[in-house]
Amino acid sequence: MSNSSIISLYTPRELLAQVGARAKALRLSKGIRQEDLARSAGVSVATLKRFEATGQATFEVVTRIAIALRAESDFDQLFHRPPRRSLDEVLERSVNRQRARRAR
């Protein structure tokens, strides 16, 4: 499946908002105040509030918040490698890469 055939059901803004809302829900489920999480993550309370409300933050801030919430293992699914289909596919990709390098 090529990247051009993948259709997203969400806009980037919607995805950001969902991530922020999930982080807030996790924080609340653990009974952590915004001030305490911000301190643990090393970010300002304003930054945390903006992230929870909109999902907008730098990737470093999101990572800090995830670590403070003990949710960093969730990053394992982000950009995961697709499983190999067969040994032939692995060998074919290797040959194609070598040909591409030589063509330059």
C-alpha cells in the first residue's frame, strides 16, 4: 500500500486535540494536579494547559509530559516499522537500494 492511498479520518488539528485530551484524561485518572504535572515535566503550567486544551506543543514537551505521566511506552507505536512480508521482499528492497545509490 502506498502512502498516497492512505486516507486519514482526522485533520492534524483533530489529532492534536485528541492527544491533548487523552493526556488530560490520564492526568485526571491519576489524580495529578496541573501544577504538579507541569513541575514534574519541567514545563510551565501555561504550556501544559495549552497542550491539554489543543494538543499543541513541541515534541519535546509532549515527551516530557508522557514521561511524567509514565506513558512513554506509548511512543513505541508511533512510526513503527511495518512487518516484512517475505524474505524475497527484503532481498528485493536491498537490491533496489543498491541500484539507487549507484545511479546517483
